[in-house]
Amino acid sequence: MRKIVIAGNWKMYKNQAESLKFVQEFKSEIEDTAEEREIILCAPFTSLTVMSKNLHGSRVKLGAQNVHWELEGAYTGEISGEMLTEIGVDYVVIGHSERRQYFGETDETVNLRLKAAQKYKLKPILCVGETKEQRDAGETENIIINQLKKGLLEIDQSNLIIAYEPIWAIGTGDTCKSTEANRVIGVIRQQLDNKDISIQYGGSVKPGNIDEIMAQPEIDGALVGGASLEAANFARIVKYQ
Ligand code: PGA
């Protein structure tokens, strides 16, 4: 059975005090949300410990935004899966386009990070998506199929979430049409051995478009950036109709 998963990706926003304030507000806002919806907050590393303590016993799960493939070592600036699970993190975003674009993330490093996440019992959210130029050149399907093929090499498909995030729709307000997102997510599902993997849409998801996005049959959830930074906004997204 495909699970509904709504995740907030805070990127490099919110210090500990701001994160705590959000958690306190958000917990009360989402109390009456339908039971079967998984709710995740992917926060900066510095906020994870305080959030873990304050989310204890709530239905909101915690995610990180990166994980290294080694258990430990001389990897300045990186973090290991064991360090994340120790503080109560359950999910991790891997291969976000901002990591690929600004920090040299490749399909090969994405693959290593996915393996490490699974090894340390974190559930990875693998991001794939095309640029505007690739879309205009008619390469959307090829790009995504290639990202999946390389990223998912020897990956256990029973512990995985995928997010389709067209890069031109991220942070731009320019949402992909819900029918088009549905079509591409259908293409992604065709590539997978496990058809029950939850596949999210991400890119300018807001309270105003979430209902339409979630009405699409192939779309199992959303990965939300900007609109997840404010508790009332993200609560409305989680409580889509
Ligand atoms: P956005 O970001 O919702 O601000 O477009 C989405 C993402 O980067 O995951």
C-alpha cells in the first residue's frame, strides 16, 4: 500500500529557538490530521536534537537533509547515519537539486548516501528532477530515468521515498501543473521494481495548490520548502482536502 507522506524541507532556515517555536505551534495545529498521513520535518542539523526532544510522543517525524556514506572518518563538514539515528532522526533527504547544483552531488554520491541511509535504518527521500533547459529540450524523461538508474543501483526499494522536484519549480512560485507532475511521477513508477514506493511532488507547493496536487492519482505526498517554514501554512498543507 502506498503511504501518504508530507515532508517539510527547511533548508538552511531556523535556529534552535525558531525551530522550537514552530514545533510547539505546529503540534497543536495538526492534532486532528487524518491518521494515515506521515508528517516529517527535515530541519538543519543544529535543530535536530531540540526538535527530537520536543516531538517525542507526537506523530511528527524528524528528517535530516544530508548523510555521509561512512560511519566516521576525516570528512570535515559531513555527518554520519549513526549520528542522526542516535538523536532520533528517522528520515533523510538525499540528492536534492541544491546539493547537486551547489555542492557537487552526483548520481554516484547519491547512490552511496542512499546505501548508507538504509544501512543505518534511516528512510531516504531521493530527489530527482529536470532543469528548465532539459525540459525545453524534451529531455525530462531521459534525465529522470538516468538519475533513477544510477541513484538506485543496488538499493533496497522497500525502504525508500522518491520526490519528483522539477528544478524550475523550486522556490520560484512556478508550480508544475498537477496533471504534468502526475504524468512524470507515473513515468518514475514504471522504472521501479517496487510499485508501492511513495512518490512525492515538490516545487512551490502551497496551501493554495496542495488540494489539487493531492487529488492526482499518482502523487503520494509533497516535499515542501518555503511553505513549510510557517506552522499554520504547513499545517494547512498537511491537512489537504
Ligand atoms: P519550494 O522548495 O517548496 O520552496 O519550492 C521545494 C524543495 O526544494 O524541496
